Amino acid sequence: MEITKKVRDGDVRTVSRLIRNIEDRIPGAKDTIKHIFPHTGKAHVIGFTGSPGAGKSTLIDCLVAELRKRDKTVGVLLVDPTSPFTGGAILGDRIRMQRHALDPGVFVRSLATRGALGGLSKAVGDAIHVLDAMGKDFVIVETVGTGQQEVEIINHAHTVVVVLIPGMGDEIQAIKAGILEIADIFVINKADRDGAGKLYRELMYMLSMADEFPGGWKPPIIRAENMFAADSFGKSLHELTDTINAHYQNLVDKHLLGDRILRKAMLELNEALHNAILDPVLTELVETGDMRRMADMLLKKETDPYTLADEVAGKYLRE
């Protein structure tokens, strides 16, 4: 397939167009993914999550520069809020990465959430496959930054970096709701601010409460100070890059990488089944007016959602 060849050859226009078609759910995009899929599985996928304003985009921008110094190619997917006017990404995060725009070893793309929860776009899984097939050594995914619900990244990334900053009120709030469980690496960004020591101690305390860590990997806490303090920030960035590589190697050595790949495969299969089975049923129900008819029955209390769902499932499963 010609598109697959162009993607594997690193054609930027083809890749950009394909990711756009994936977002827009153009039917032909699914067929292309089918051809691309056998050529995936080589990239190290890194997820960055954390609250808004934590400095994720700036940190990623500097990490990309560090990886390029090490002669690694990088793909970056930045999940931005959805524009209320166009339905597309607002592109705020891409503005911060202009210095990589002309680097052929870096590909940066924004994705819109389009109502998806968990801080990610529904298209992110396939977009990761595209950049993987493109030949990128690393694929970095940044979640939109909406708070405590951003745990879905664990289903896509091999290494999850949680970025926190001091001075955001009750620091424990930033650690709740699954963030502690999904983190492979913690970064206290802007660690020159007041409260950085307190946040570090609270993180250490939270980690001490864990019974065990898979593969013996206890998430390290890296402190990154003001990026304008070149020496100290550069050391933190070097440490972060080395730690990301060390975590991936730990997954390989402890035979845990397969577990993460399996988790992603199960998620993708679930989504594919949803698209292939449920979406056509819902579309037909809407087009025939049955959805509205059933909603009216619910409003009149003539039946209940579970009975209707059983009837619909029985009808379409028989067919």
C-alpha cells in the first residue's frame, strides 16, 4: 500500500494527513492502520501527565532537545483542549515547540480531546502507531491537563511521567485519584519555588505506604528547578532522560514490558469491537427514529433502560 510505504519512509505530509483522517474518522484511515499495524512495536512510548500549568509542555520541549543530542528521533503528540468553533485542537502546546519545527528528526502534532475523558484524544492510540511505523525511536504523549482523571495514559505508554509543581494548594490532591499508581517517574517542576521540599516529603511518604512496586521499580522523584538556571536544569534534564531509559530497561529485564503491551492490545481490541459492533447499531437506532422512540418510553416510565438494552442486544445479536 502506497500510503504505508510513505509513512514508513517518514513522509511528513502523508503522516500529518493520515493522523488528521484518523481524528476525523475518515473510513479509509482505518484500512491504512490495518496495513501499518504489523510495522509497529519498536518505539518507546512516554506519557506525560499532570495538572494544568505544571510545565509539561516546556519540560517535553527540553526533553526532545536532549534526545536529539543523543541522536534519537522523536514523535510528539500533544492533546490539547477542543476548539468550541472548529472542533480541532487549540494548538497552545505546539506554540512552545517551534524550535523543533525544522528538525527532520522530530514530528510534533496536536490532537483535540473532542469530548474524550481521561486527558486523551480517542485518536491517540492509532496516532502512536503511525509515529511508531514512521520510525521514531521515542513517541511522547502529553495529556490535556485536566486534573485528577488523567490516568488513561497508562493504557498507552511504557513509561509514565507525572509532573507536579509546589504551591498549588493541598499537594495531596495532586497525588490522589490514581496518579500515584500510574507514575513511573515523578518530576517536581519549578522546584526552586517555596513548598518544593514539602511536596517532595509528601511524595516520599505516599511512596512509603505502598506494599510493593512491580519489578522492584520505586518511582524516583526528580527535582527540576528554573529552566533559566542552565546548569542545574540541564543536570535535571539529563537525569530525567537517563531515568526514562532506565525504566524501560527495567521493564525489559523484569519481563514486564509484555504486560504493558498486552494492556494496550486489550484496550485497542475493546475499542475496535465497540466501533465495529456498537457504533453501527447506535447509528441505525438514531436514523430510524428508534432511539427517540425508546427515550420517549423512558420518559413516560413505560419501561426501563435495561429492558430496552436487552431487547436491542437480542435483536442485533440474532441478526
